[in-house]
Amino acid sequence: MRKKIFLILTLISTLFLISCNGKELPENYDKKEMENISMEVIEDINSKRYNGAYEKYCSENLKSKITKDKIKAIVEKTQNKKGLFQKFKRAKFVGAKHPEDKTKRIGVSIINCRHDKKDVIYTISFNEDMKITEINLN
């Protein structure tokens, strides 16, 4: 029950963050680079290559909050409910206020993907170094 509530609150906060603050990417963010990294990470985690995505793209702050095993558990839970990854459908790239420092802006990828049973929205936040600071699967 707690996990469901947490997931719902995460989804609501992500949607609120995007709808209220979603604007063009900050100038120092490269949309194409965000797209390439996002797609590589989504393909890696759905192909059970957690180590590569984790080591290569996760920020140190994110690594201090979540382990590869936790990412694996989240992906497997999503796959059990929504099926295996099939293809990318749509992508949107926006800027948003940094959740901890409101004077800064971050880049956010919102990638809609088709899975066997149901679509999954991957929301991936990036810092200025193009490292992932947050990733959500809904």
C-alpha cells in the first residue's frame, strides 16, 4: 500500500513539476544528447544491462540514493505489470526548476514507450553535466 501511495505521489509531483514549470530546455542543455542518453538508458535497463546505465549516466547523488538492485526491482515490477519493452513512441524535452535549488533549472526527458500490455512513461531528469538525477517509470 505504501509503495502504491509513493508511486501515485511521484507521478503527481512529476506531472505537476512538468505542467507548472515545463518550459524550453535551458540553453546549456542539448536536446539531442538528452534524447540519446535517455533512449540508451531505457534500452539498457529493459535489456537487463543495469550496470552500464548506472555507472555511465547516474549522478553521484542518485547513486547515493538508489542501487542497481533497486533499479532492477523497479524495472522488473514494471515489466511484470506492463509487459516487455517494445518501442519508443513519443518524446518531450523540457526545462524545470531544480527540486532542491529553485534558482537552478534542470532538463527533463519524458519518453512514452510501448510495452506488451501497456504504455510506460519514463521521466528522466538531468543535471548540467548530463548525468541522471532522477528516473521514474509510470
